[in-house]
Amino acid sequence: MAIVLVPLPLPASADPSKFADFGREVKNVHPGELTPEQFAEVQDALYRHDALLFRDVVLTPAQQYKLTKAFDPQSESYGHGNNKTGSTQKSVLHPDLKTLPGQPQVQLIGNGVVHDHEGLASATLKHPNHTTFHATPLSAPTDAATGRDTTRFYRWHIDAALYDLAPPRVTTLYALTVPAGRTQTCVYDDGTGDALAVPLGTTAFVSGRTMFEILPPAWKSVAVRARVRYAPHPYVWMAPARALSTGLGIASEGRERALGELPEWEEGKVQTLPVLWKNPVTGALHFQVHPCGAAELLIAPLPAGAPREDALYPDGAHLTDLKDVREILYKMQRPAIAPSLVYPHDWRAHDLVLFHNRGVLHSVVGSFAPDALSAWECPGRSVSEAILETARGSDKLWPMPTPEWLFRLFTLKTGARQAPDRT
């Protein structure tokens, strides 16, 4: 039976013309029971539309594992490819993660206290949000126009180790219990006045294809010619630093760890990746950079005979000043997170979302009360070709103050060291 694709419902803030090809709901099939022919259709649709939604599905861990393996049958890796880095308290990811003793590749992320959970006697979980990571506080706790609570994008990113192993192709997210009817205002606090109504606990997505296509010609030329060198063990390197108010990169305050303070690293494992990645199905170019981990920019010169008038960096450049690198990336990426270009997914229980991790940026959004219980399970961030993240419920999570969001994320990642397609 062939799959059926239906456009995703867009919020009123979205520009429909920019979402014509983005996002589809998949009907007529169960993602855990796909035939080879159906999986081929799903895989093709994912690269054509960058995000796929399956509504009201129940998946076993075995089905999730099978789904993930289908994207990369040869790989068997999880975490960041360096378990010491993933577990060290020096990593920016450490505060968000609690390892399950019975299944160490799986970790809890969330908000609240859990007891007796799959071998974990007790853990206090804190939902990652702007209050612990941004350089500046909210300009106001409530939106004067609507009375809603305000929040921010936490950290725009791709799921990737950014050291040693290639970024994964696919991420899947599966929700169990989510808040209903409550909305916050996501404020940019960058002087533009930009703001966006978001469901509490949303995951926000922006298209890397749109990010490239809306650039002025001179900056498109830079993007085509540029590569990004990431810091070694970037999540340890960036841990003392603080993010911009938009969540799109790090404030240049000189807080990063010195290279000599990082865990042992090898020059040959440091990642230098293209700014633009080619979609394997459509051939479209996606602007795909993790702005928080970027350390250097390498820009090739214009090809012989190319027009040089109004060109930026016509002779190429190797930019190593961190402030300059960040400002250039921000100039290119910021237009694409304008409110009209953001898709904030309105989660429902048992939603399964697959997204093209080499084609979109995403961010956690939302601020929870300290006693609101929510939980995710996942192994460290992505290192591989495809990752699986599936939320599964448990009656062993308490205290239970009627949790607003119960989102257990079980993540199994598979992968290899090959780099993405270069332009």
C-alpha cells in the first residue's frame, strides 16, 4: 500500500510561500511496520520535504531500532563518538543528561524528579532553556500585548558530534504526553521586535534550503565557497560560554576553554565541513552550520573568470578571529529564523517526527515551572548517519503534579565517519 502525504498545518505566523515543500504528514502506514517499498517512499519523502509527521502511533523499541537501522544498516555507534566527552561534567551537554544504568546508551533529559526509573534510583532533571545558557535575561517576563509568558529559542543546532564522526542524516522524535492549549511568546530580544507565538515545549524548525535561497547574491557566493572548521570537542570548548538572545550562536565574551584545557584530541579528527550540503534526492543546497561550535571559516577564491564586482572575499580568506567568524555566520543565518520562516511543531501525544538533520536547524523552546515534571531519554548527541529518538511513557515517574509534558526520549544512534556531500 502506497503512503499518503498531506501538508503540515502551518501557524498563522508562517509564510505559506516559503513552506510549499516543507513538511508532510504521512498517512496510510505505520512507521514501525514499513515494507521495503514503503520505507523507500518514506526516505524519498523525507529528503523532499525535510520533516515528516506520523500522528497517533505507538512504537516498540524494536520497531524504532529497525526504523533507524534502515537509514544506515552498516553502522553501530551512539553518543558523540567519545563517551568520556559525553559524560564529563565539562561538556555543555552534561547538565541535561542522566544515564540509565541498565542501558547506558540511553539517557534522560527533562524537568522534575524521577525515582526508580529503569535502574536509575533517583534523578533531578532540568529542562534545557535560555535561563541557563544565554548571555542576557529576558527583556520582560510576559508579553505585554497578549499577557503570555515569554521564552526564547534555547540553541539552534544540528545533531552532530562535530568531532571525528560525520553528522547524522536523520533524527526522529516521539512524544508521549504534551501540554495542551498553553502558548508562550518566543521573543528574539535582539532589537528587531521579532516575536513568535509557540506551543509550550515546542521544537522549532527552519529550512536550510530557505536559509540559502533568501541570501543576497554576494552572500550566496560566500556560502558556496565556504567551509567551517569546528572546535575540537566543541561541546566542552563552548561550555563556559553563553549564547545570543536568539539562540543562534555564542556571544563573543572570551569564555571558551583554551584548546589545552580540552580532553585529548587529534588534529585529524577535527571537523571541517561545508557550509552548504547537497540534498541527496532533490540536489538542492541547504545552509547547514552549527553556529555554536564554529571556530574558523575557510572561503575559497572566486573561480577564474567569475565577476568580481561587488563580490565578497573574491580572493578567498581564512578567518580565525572568533568574533568575525560568528558575525559572518550570524549575518547569513539570522534572516532564516525570522518568525515567518519558523515551523514550531505543536506536539500531540504519540506524534512521531522525522527530520532531515542535514537539511534543517532545530531548537528546543519553552520554559517550565520547577515542579512541572517532564522527561526525555536519549544517548548523547548525534555522531552518526541516522539517529533514533523515541519517547516512551512510564508509570514510575513521580512525584506526579499532573505533568505538563512527559517526553521520554530514547535515542539510538548509528553512524560512520564519512563527511556529507560537498558542493
